[in-house]
Amino acid sequence: MVNTLIVYAHPNRESLNGAFLNAVKQGIAQTSSGEFQVLDLYEENFDPSLVYNKERRRRDMHKDPELEKYREQIRWADRLVFIYPIYWGRPPAILLGYIDRMFASNFAYRDRPNRIYPEGLLKGKSAVCISTMKGPAHYPLLTLNNAHKVLMKRAVFHFVGIRKVKFFEFGSMESKKGNQAKKLNKVERYFAGK
């Protein structure tokens, strides 16, 4: 059994990103190997802002009662799936804010004395990133040194102990030659285990 949390970070469910969300759900539904939950950050009106003051300290963020239901989703999940557009070479601010707030010290990682890197507390989980962009698929590699993948895989997932990371990074998605149907089918087949 693989429990999957799908974190959807696009403001429109009728968009191509919404179609990728449906493809993931349809793919998982074709297997009997687990359940899924969808967290639509926009529909949820998720607040991506970090707030630290006298009442809310950074070191206590892992215990923030406002975020407990989201921590419970992450605990429940064996696989985290993120669906989002690429804006300015990176994920949207709402998704980065979700990561900022949820991947907190003493929940997603723990500092280790006399060690450079912390202990990742989300080890054993996997992650899948499905992203779309207007520009060509090779643009991030050729002009940005793969900044998006480096950010997500190394700076985020590896830091919290997630080692198995899969990317579906689709470019030219506003073009008639973008092969959207083929890419939707590819994602559905992946989650169906085909």
C-alpha cells in the first residue's frame, strides 16, 4: 500500500495543471496499491507567509496547531506528489510557502551536533514533481543550470531525507505542438504502474 498526498499549486482546476491532477488520480485509481488525498493550496486558501513574533517562535513552528492537519497528511503519506506551473524558473510562491511552513525543524529534519547536515525526518518517503511551463523544456537546463530541479531535489527533498525523487518537467505547454495529450497519458501510466 502506497498512500499518496497530492499537493496541487495552481489557481485554476480547469487548467492543464488540473488535467495533470486528474491524470494522477486516474492512474492511482487503476491500481489497488493505495489511497490518495488532494491538498489544493488555493482552494484551501493556504497562507504561505511565515510569521515570527513573541507568540509564534520559529523553534516552535513544528508544533503550530494551525498546521497540524497538514503535518498529519505528510505523516500519512508514503509519496508526496507536487503539481505546479513554473514561474520565473521556480515553483509558485504558494508552494514554496507551503514548504517553508511544513518542512520545519523537528518535523521534517533535526539538527545534529557537530554535523554539517541535519537528520532528515521524512526519510522513506518519495516525491514526484509534475511541472509545466510556457517555454521550451530545455530552457531551465540551458539557461538556468537546472535551478528548479536543484532547488527541489537537493535543497528541499534531500535536506529532509527524501532521496527518491522523480520529475516530469513539461515545456511548451501553451503551444499547439506541446503534445499535451501524450504527456497526460505518460503521467497517468506512471501512476498506474504501466
